[in-house]
Amino acid sequence: MSEKLFDAITSLSKDEALKITDELLQSNVHPEEILNVGRKAMQVIGDHFESGEYFLPELMVSGDILAGIADKVKPFLQGEENAEKIGKVVFGTVAGDIHDIAKDIVVFMLETNRFEVIDLGVDVPAEKFVEAAQEHQAKIVGLSGFLTLAIEPMRDTISALKQAGLTDVKVMIGGGPINELVCADTGADAWGANAVDAVSIAKEWAGASA
């Protein structure tokens, strides 16, 4: 069934993907497993985009599909809506990248783990991250990027935060092209391979053990 979901997403079949998602949830498949299939499918779609096989319209359709899947999965993710928040996180997809799926998944996971998330959306310029961090007095900023072209804007955003004097703000980055070398190159404080990593990093920085 998970393979069918993968195929439905990569073939951009929204109705089929949402139908299979419902069936998986009804079969008590863990929500994170469903989201993981989505992440793997989106990596393939991202490869198609960067190779020129897919273009922005296909990327936007794929984003809409996984947004729909995430909406269905979110109620099954355990978390207390009204629980006391353990920290604020400013999050967004950096300038030049319109992909919101990885961002949305991480935002969902952070929210269900009692973080207040200020979601700036996609294609966010560096100054917007700075303004949001200042306005909300957030100590954590998350930068998402699905394509390799996102690396330079990540570097610029981190530089802008430092130039604004926000030296106590921790920055984590994540997305398709991100690894330890990119983390070091951009000046980020940490990087995560998935939403679970992002939550663990944020909890450590917020001083939350559970």
C-alpha cells in the first residue's frame, strides 16, 4: 500500500494519493510512516525538477498533493493543542524556493510537540526572517530548502540574522540538498535530515527533555 502511495504522488495523481492515504490511516499505519513515503516521493519529484523533466507547475501540483496528505495525517499526530508552549520557532522556505512540503511537515511536527511556530511560507527573503525573529522574540529559526539553489539564500539569511545582532538565535536548516558540509558552509548551528531531527534539535535548544 505504501508503494502505491509513492507511485500516486510521483505520478501526480492527487485523488488516488488522498484515497490511499485514507486507507492507510484506516489500517492504523503510523502517520509518520505515511509522511516518510511523501518525503521520499518528493525527493524523486525534486530530482525530476532539477533534471528538467518536471517544471514549476508539476512542482506546485506535487506540493498540493502532499499538503492534502499532511492535512489528513495531522489529526492523527499526537499532541495537545492547548498545552503550554516550550518555545517559539520562526520557520520558512528560503528565497527562490517555492517548495512547502518539507516545511509543512516540520511545522506540523513542531506544533504537535508544543512549539509555537511562526510559519512565513515559501520564497521568504532574508529580511523577513530577521523581522519575524525580532518581532516574536524567537530564539530558533528554521530554514527549509528543497533544491540546491536554496543553499545560497540560506547563507544570506544566516548572515542577515547575525548582522542584525541576533547572535543568540539558533538556526537549523533542512531539505533535499542539506548535509553536514552545507551546514558548516552556511554557518547554520545544526541541520536535520527529517522532521524528527528538527524536533529533537529544537527541543534540545529549548531545554526540553521530552
